[in-house]
Amino acid sequence: MKIDPNYLGRLFTGEELSVAERELAVKLPSMRKEKGKLVCQRCDSVIQEEWLLPIDAYYCRECLLMKRVRSDQGLYYFPQEEFPKQEVLKWQGQLTPFQEKVSKGLLKAVESQQPTLVHAVTGAGKTEMIYEVVAKVINDGGAVCLASPRIDVCLELYKRLQNDFACKIALLHGESEPYFRTPLVVGTTHQLLKFYQAFDLLIVDEVDAFPYVDNKMLYKAVKNCVKENGLSIFLTATSTDELDKKVRLGELKRLSLPRRFHGNPLIIPKPVWLSELDNYLDKHRLPPKLKSYIEKQRKSGYPLLIFASEIKKGEKLKEILQLQFPNEKIGFVSSVTEDRLEQVQAFRDRELTILISTTILERGVTFPCVDVMVVEANHRHFTKSSLIQIGGRVGRSMDRPTGDLIFFHDGLNRSIKNAIKEIKLMNKEAGL
């Protein structure tokens, strides 16, 4: 019996394979004992007593969506094989000196097998910087995966890579088409649980984003899916304490890119006091100050992206704005918006003139020439990291490297102060 090539590098439960396929696969224990407790080998979750089945076997509830792991059954994988050597990079663009430095650093990291963190400001052109190292690994017959915690980021990456690489690309997320074997995979970090020692190079983008940060299961997925002699590279615009600690301990090498691709500084947010927002919204009105700022912005003709702290508040803002600005075409997106991708594209195409969003669009999306307002910037949902990411939506275009970035608040908190401080520091590091 011949192994299905789409199985290579993949991890399966026993129930997903036929008896004949199980005979051809490498078997792994499904669970291990650690400090007197059972631990799932796929996702590293501790098995709870209540997860006992009537057949006297345990199952893992944490990674159940990926098919059930049972203590009385094994896990199976099919060792990855090399791909044919080929030339895959089609991109003909030019890197800036700053980007070139990081790109060369990543090529060295692959040669020396040095796990690396790339700390690049938003709008630095991180995607182009990884092209050379991705192409090198694939050209040599290796397999590469680009992963991100956010679907929106994966979709954006996928579109870019399709234009710039000659090989087929598999896109994997909760609602995607099934996997097919190819040397270049783009997927959400949860999808990594389905691979085992599959990739020569794994690049995790937006490594500071929820749900990756401090998620033991996703850390395990990253570790498992890379070959023993493979390499992991992490990309971020806002580093975390855990990543900084690994850099200090020498577990990660840090490469820094403090300057945006067009050479202009990051936009420094303007904090603006705005009180009694809820009272106004309850009366189906906008606070006069907020209305005045929006009126002024709309005279510029540039698209306006407004971030709201909660879904209900965003919906209410959209409703009131549409009444107050009847000539504007206004959209609203959140994690539960069914046509989110269509609305995002409509805003990019200028079919929508104002888009209201929760933190779902804080990262990984590019809207040329946009202005940004954050309503209730001191809300707990807006962390330092998310405020920096939100700020990074402004000034990403060569045509307009500037723009308005306004943080409306009713009390400056640590997140706002630290976000502004870090943006200023990054500009200083870039010599701007």
C-alpha cells in the first residue's frame, strides 16, 4: 500500500486512519505521565479526572476540535520527505538597507540554526524581509510554514505570497479547504497541532497576539511541528516579557527593525479627553467633541477607521454615525461579523468610507491613507500592545506616510502612556 503524499508530516489519531495506514505510520503514545498526572502528547494539556470515558479511557477535551485523542489509542505520523529543489521567488522588489540587514540576519540564523525574534515596527515591511529566507529553504528542498494567531493576518499573507512565489500554497484555518502537500503553508497557529516534525522553517507572525501569548497548547504545537534540525523564527511589533526574557537568556537572537519601509516615523498618538460617552450613546447622540473631530476628518476625504471597545458599543456607534452622517457609507466588523472579510475589502476599495471595528482589526491589515480614532482608549480591552498595533494602521502608504491618530479617553492609563512612550522610543531608535 502506498502512503498518500498529503499524509507526510501530518499527525493523526487512530480513528482517522485505516488499519493498513496505521501499520505504515510511526506510532507515538497519545498521553504521558508527568508528576502523577496524564498529559496530552498533542497539545500538552493536563487531563482532568472528569474526562474519563465509560470504557475506562481518558480523552483530551482541550484539543477535541482536532479529533479526539484517547489514552487507550496512539497518535500516528508519517515522516516528512524532501521536496524537489526549485526556484520559487518571483518578487522583484528592492529591500531598504534596514530590511536588507534583517533579511541577511535571517539567512545566517538558518545556517547556524539560531532561533530568532524579529522585532519590527508596524509598517516596516516584515513580509518582504522574510522572502529570501523562505525562498532559500524551499529552493533547497525544504518545507516552510508561516503561521499567525489571526485568520485576517493569514489571509493577507496568503494573498501576498501567491503573487510573489511560484509554488502552490496551502492555506489552513478553521473553515479552509483541506490540506494538500506543498513546500509552503500559511495557517493559523491552531492548525500546527495537525503537523509533526514537518517543517524545516516555521515563521510565527504576530507572536504577541491573542491567543498565542502564554498559550501552552500553541507553544507545544510550534515545538512539535518543526523538524529536529529545523528552525523557528518569531515576528512581532510589540515584544512580550516572555520573549524579552528568552532574548536575555540567549534562547532567542533578536533582530531589530525600528524604521518603516518608507523611512518616515511612526505616528505619535494624540490623546484627547472625552467624557460621558455612554450617556450620549444612550440618548442616541454623539458627544459634540467626537462629532466635531469626525466632521473635520471627513473633509479630508481619507478613509476613517474607528476602534470601539466592545461589540455592542461598536454597533451602537455605527447606528448613530449613520444617522448623523447620512452621506457616508459606514461598516462595522467584529469577531462575530459573518461578512467581515467582504466589509474589510469594501473599505480597502473605498466602497465604505468609515469602518468601525473592535480589536479584531488591530493588526495584520493594511489600509492605505487611513486615519484612525480609538474611542475609550483607556478601556481594559486596549492593552499597550493593541494600542501600538492600532497606531500602526496609520501612515503605511508611500502616498501618505502621515495621518491622524487620536486616542479618545476619560483618564490616561498605563496602557496609553506606555504605548506612546514605546512609539517615541522606536522612532528614536530609528534615528527619526
